[in-house]
Amino acid sequence: MNLTRRKFFVVSSALISSMLIKSNAQAVEGRYATIIDISKCDGCTDESIPRCVLACREQNKSRFPEPKKPIQPYWPRKIYEDWSDKRQKIDTLTPYNWIFVQKLNVEGKDIFIPRRCMHCDNPPCVRGCPFGALTKRAYGNSVINEKICFGGAKCRDICPWQIPQRQAGVGIYLKLLPKFAGGGVMYKCDLCKDRIEKGQEPACVLACRDRLKENAVFVFDERKKIYELAYKKKKEEGLFIYGDRQNGGTSTLYISDISFDLIDRALNERNERFKMPVDVKNKIQTTFNPIGKVVITSGFLSIAGAIVAAVVSKNKKTDGDENAKD
Amino acid sequence: MPKIKRHTIIEILEHWVLALSGIILLFSGLGCLPLFKRYYITEIPGFAWTGDFNTVTTVHYIASIFFVMVVFFHMFYHGIKGEFGLLPKKGDIKNSIKVLAAMIGLGKEPPSDKYLPEQRIAYAGIGFIIILLTITGIIKVLKNLEWVVLSPGSEAVNTVIHTLSGFVFMIAFIIHVAVVICFKSNWPLLKSMFTGWIDEEYVKHRHARWYEELKGKISEN
């Protein structure tokens, strides 16, 4: 290969420049956000199924998994995650139920908390998926591409709320090494991506407003307006906010007249599967990024060091007998 | 026995820092996949930490500091010095087949330069994978830092390339180590990767062209 020094510099400079180009194509904070006002939620106790849950299931039923059976266990383990026989389960998150209403008693008061993906500003699930199956959209929602999801469930493990749920027996892993790698497809709320892309509200928001009118639990709007409204309520009504600081910020703000410390304590006491920890650090921001800055800086320092070392070495006369010894 | 210098201290350091950081990156990279828990690695005494994605990612990031430093140093140091002896030359594929055949006792090895033709091809191949891993890895770091903002599609493509090239790197790494260990004719090269020196007899026999070149230089002095 005939690589001249000039060509080498051209290629190297092009590579480094291409790495440093900053694009403002998409903001990390999404366009929309949601308020979920716990103080207004009655859990639709007079109905067979909460409206938000029903609307979500109706909206997404065509996307629910249809696993091929029999399902192979995750070798060498003898287990696999199959919710297909529990499709009617509505009291928890499953691949067939992307929102549920958590009932809780805090200091003698019954409260109802609609639970679904928080749609983080810097989502660990999106950043951590090794197959790029999760993406963060400009609308603020994070979305799983079920066509390339391997179902390894890493997204669930690194989600501070363990939101994504796995169904075995479906997905791309069946076409590759079904016995040895992958475990199905992960499912979770994507904020009704097809609806919000058309400028419509998510199904749960509409269903709740249909029932409670101006007292609706859900408010979906431009992110700036939602944050302003939540902070206004906090100031004027002394309400508590959850989701603005947790995990570095999210597109979902819970507001409540009961503190989230108390709510999370009650969830822990009941050993609930889905909790609401108040102190949620975003590991990307607090741990990985400081090291990332060292990676970039040391890369540049290394280039500088290489240039100095090469120039010094070139200027140094070498004796022929330096290459041989007895 | 008379010896000839094959590697400078800088080259030895480059090789071993890349190798060690590469091993840590491969292991922690596999740990970033949801495999270790499933395959009971986390249950090996002392390996419980490998089940925590945040810990393995932190280890991956730390090892990448050294990996990135070596990659850039190598490219610029040898690039500026005009040392391109490890880049493939015309006829390397044909001669590589002869070298590999000779390793298993078929035919005679063709006379070589300082580097064997199959070493030059392997260098180009592994080098390409390393560059791919470094670039996609740096993009991941910059994206997490929010210094570059990628479209969802490009983020996914970059992630998949990083993961898949990691697998290719692992295969190339295993082949590289296996070829060194399994063929006795390569053992002096392993020793020289620690000491920097190689027996003159070995050079005369296996790197005849390089030997001729060195002999010319030495007699000139």
C-alpha cells in the first residue's frame, strides 16, 4: 500500500474532524411531556378496568406479541418469560399491559398511581441497549424497535423503575441462536408514538379526560408548559413533584399531595415490584461522562505526545550497531 | 548468540497496553451484553460484580482510556515517522498462504521482510477493526456527553457496528493468540515482543530480506 505522509495527515485530520462535528439535529429534552396528578386519580374503581389501561390495550393490541410455542428456556437456565397466558392481567406491567394503576395506602389514605415508562431525558435503556433497538425520539418518548430487539432484558435491568417487560418466543433471536442468545422482545409504553407523531395525544390521556373532564389525571402538552404548570402547582398548592430530577430529568412529572418519600416507603413496605425511589442518579451523567471526558482528553494528549516523540526520534541520529548485539 | 533489535521500547509498550486494555474491553464489553448472569459467570467467586451493568460499563470506560491513547499514539507516531512496514504489500496474500503452509510443514517459507506477509495482512485487518471500534466507541462517548447529537437511526447503527465489530475483534484476537502459541516457529517472535531482541540466526532464516537490509546497513557503518 502506498501511503504517503501527506495522505496519512489528510486521512487522520478528516477522521478527527468528523468525530467533532456537533449537530443540533435533535434536542435531548423532548418536545412533549406529561403530568400525572396522583391527587386526582381515583383508579376508576367503579369500572372493571381503569380507563387509561383499557385505552392503552385497545390502542396497542395489534402490537402485542404472539409467541411461537413451545418456548425454549434460556439455556443453560431452565426458565423463560412467558406472559401470553396472562394477557388479562392488568395489575402490573407485562408485555400485554404497558400501563397499570398501582393502588397504595399511605398513612391511612388510598392513592392510585398510573405507572408506565417515565421517558427519561437521558434514558439508560436507550444508551445501554447493545443492539440499538431502543431510540430516544424528538418528541421525548423512548421507543423499542421490536424488529431488532433481542430480548436480553438489559434495558429492564438498567431502568431505575424496571419498566420494560419481556415476552419469550417472539423476535429476531429466534432466527439466529435461539437457544444460546436473546430471550424474546421487550415491550413498554412508547407514548403512543404513532399518535403523537400525528399531533394527537396518547390514548391514556384522552381516555382519562373523557372520564374526569377538567379534573383529568393526565395532562399532555409541550414540555415547557408542562414543567411550568407542575412548578406552579408545587408553589401555589404545595404539591410534590416526581420525575423532574429523578434520573437526570424525564418527560413524565407525577404530582402529589403526599410526599414521594412516603409513597416510596409504602411501596417498599409492601415489597411492590415497581417502586418510586426519590434519589435516582443517572449513571451516564454521574459516572460514565466524567470518564468519557478523560477518554477524549487523553486521546488528544496522546496525539500531542506522539507528534513530539516522533519529531524527537527523527532528529536523533541512530548508529547502525544499535540494531545488533552479541 | 548474536541478537538483532526487532522492537523498540515504544513498540513493546504500544503492543502490551493495547493487548491488556483490549482484553479488559472485550471482557467488560461482553459484560455489557446480557450474558454473564445467564451463563453463571456472576456466580464464579470474585465475579459477582460482572452482573452489574453499571460496574462493567465503568470498567469498559476506564480501559478505553488506555486503548484510545495507544491507538492514536500508534497512528500519529509511526505515521509521522513514515513507518508503514506493517501495511500490506502486493503479493502478500499469495505469500501468506505459503507462510501458513510452511508452518504446517508444507513447502518452503518465502524470504520475508521484517514482518511476515501474513502479519501485514493481519495487521491491516485487526487495524481496521480497531479503528472501527475506536471511532464508534468515541461516538458513543461523545453522544452520551451530548457533545454530538445523533438521530435515533444513526445512534442505533453506530451501536450495532460497535457491538458487531467487538465480536470480530474478539475472533481476530483469539486467532492472533492461537497462531502465536500453536506454531513453534512463531515463539521467538513472542519472546521479542517482551525483550525487543531476536536471534540473528532466526532473522537470517525467516526474515532473509530484512537480514540482507540490516547487513548492508551494518557494513556501511
